[in-house]
Amino acid sequence: MTFSPAMPQRAWEEIGSQLRDLASSSAWWLGDWLLFGENAYSGRYREAVGRTGLDYQTLRNYAWVARRFEQHRRRDGLSFAHHAEVARLARPEQDYWLRRAEEQRWSRNELRRQLRAGLAEQHGPAAEAAAPEESPDEEATLRIALPKPDLDRLLEVAAACGLSLNDWAAHVLQSAVNARPELPATAPAEPRPRPAEPRTP
């Protein structure tokens, strides 16, 4: 894509908005496309997907969100990433948060912040500790070493969800914590080794 040096900023911004809408729509289209293939062609669809050159796991991620939102429940004023953010919730909760995001014109990141705050309020201080509000002044860093092929794979999955790798990883970890609130905050102590049995001659 090339642009005229004389292009006004407003026109440039409008192109960006159109590209955003196109990218969000294409995620829905690909998800719906795969769902149709799964239903119509049963065991043969995956081989057909391979012939298209599209990444199967990326399509599976799109299809998962598409399956959670029938077409009449998708909100045109919100991106695919907004829907992906609440896809794991029950339908009434999905509709509630998407309605608020649309009415308040929240970005995807703002929807995430509001959702985490709502979960903390609903489930009390333990959930709030597990899902703290993002703060520009206080931030923790988690470093994980991965083989290059695994990292590439995770980058693809995150992109399929419309998220950066950092955001996607934080979302997955937080979802795991929210799903298992009974887990202890610290790892259990490792069992002490049993003393060796005395040997008999």
C-alpha cells in the first residue's frame, strides 16, 4: 500500500479505521468459513484447509470465538478482539459486557480492565488479588524461556485472538487463576525424601 505525501492526516486516519474494520471482519469470516467446513465436510475439511495454505490452529481460534457468538449476537460497533475478550463467559455476561463496551466506547484494553475489576468486585478480595488492576506505576515482569518453534506458535495463537503475546499470555494465566480459585497462592512444600532403608547383608 502506498500513500501520497500530500495526504491529509484525517484521510490517513480514516484508512486506518477501514483497515481495522476489515481485519476484524476477516477474523469473523474465516471463523465462520471453518465452522461451515466442519459441519458440511466432516472428516475431510482439515485436509482441504491444508490445501488453502491457511494455518489450521489460527482458524480454530477464530472458529472458537465465532461459535460462541452467533451472527445476530455480534456487535458491529465492536471488534473481533472485543468479542474474544469475553468469549469464555456465559452468554448473559457476554452480552452485558459487550453492551457496556459499545455504550461507553471502550477499547479492547479498557474492556479488559473493566472486566477484571468486575470479577474482583463479584468474587471479593481474593479475586481482586488474583486479577489486579493494571497500573502504569507498578508492573511485574515474568520471563519465560521457550524454544523458537514454540514461541512462533504462541505468537500465531495470540495474533489469532487479536492480542499481543504479552496480553494473550496474561489473559491465559489470569483465566487459569479465575477458573481454579481454590488453588493455594504459593506452591506446596516439596515432600522431604524418605530416609534410606538400612541394608541387610
